[in-house]
Amino acid sequence: MPVPDDASARRHRKVLAAAAGLLIAAGTPALAALPTGQKAPDFTAQASQGGKEFNFSLANALRRGPVVVYFYPAAFTKGCTVEAHDFAEATDEFRKLGATVIGVSEDDIATLDRFSVSECQSRFPVAADQSGKVAGAYDALLKAHPGHADRTSYAIAPDGRILASYTAMDPDGHVDRMLDAVRHWRAVSGAKTG
């Protein structure tokens, strides 16, 4: 077997290092700013489910079990519609795990009344955060486009601690990651499923 010269060996190491870096980056999810284990900021917001408005309270929802809070940029946009459909399809699975899902955007409540029916299929509520205060507390503001939330999802345990977070503008993966986080919490905590 021929012995590579120093230049060839360096190129080979660089190619291997670059390939390893790409594999690591491809397999590593984007991280939201609030870390796992941190206490999730409490909030109350006007929400709509099936076009019916109510006040959603994170503290009250956590008394019933884990909560998935997902932030999205704007109702009726392509990615947000896909994500709403994905969460709607997974609602029964979240319920079996005893989890509540709430979507949060900076849309007004009238827009969310319609979005909750058509895109969320009346399966879970969406909350209005027109001031961006809730998204700001969760470090989920879209820096490149003020007035919109980033696409960030959090799974929160009943004790208020963050189980998992995920930020990616691509809507794919948010539901599966949050389901995995709630399933893992159930397995580790020994809590009974619904």
C-alpha cells in the first residue's frame, strides 16, 4: 500500500473532518434559546378553538399534564398551515399521553378564530400574542421579521420545566420531536397515560 505524502494526508483529514461535521450538523436539531430543565415562563392569553374564544392559562393546563407550546409566524401561510395540520392530526396521540397543545402567534384573535376552525380543524387552541410578549419570554421572536414569532416548539412538564425545545422554520419534525419528548417524560416519570 503506498504511503500518502503529507499534502495528500492533510487533504484526506480535511475531507473526513468536513464529512463528520456535515453528519453532525444534519443530525443535530436546531435549538431554541430556553434550555431543557429551565422553568417555562407562565402566560395567559386570549385563545380560540373551533372559533370559540376563551382565556388560555398555561398554569391551569399544566395542572392536567404536559403542555406543548408551539410558536409560528403567521396564520394561513404555507408552513404554518402545514404545521397546524400536523398538530391537528397528532392531537389524539397527544391526548392519549395526557398532553395539551397550544399554538401561539402574533395574529389577532379574529384571524385565529378562522384559523382554529379551518387549519387546526377545531382540534386544539391557538392563542393571540399581538404584543409579542409571550414569544419574547420564550425567545421565539423572529429576528429577521419583527411582528412574527419564530417557528419554535416547547414540551413542558407539569412542574413547569422545559422537557424539550426545537426551532426550525421547516414545519416538519416539530410534532414528532414534541411527541417523543412527552413519551420520554411519561416513561421516565412513570405517569399514567390517558
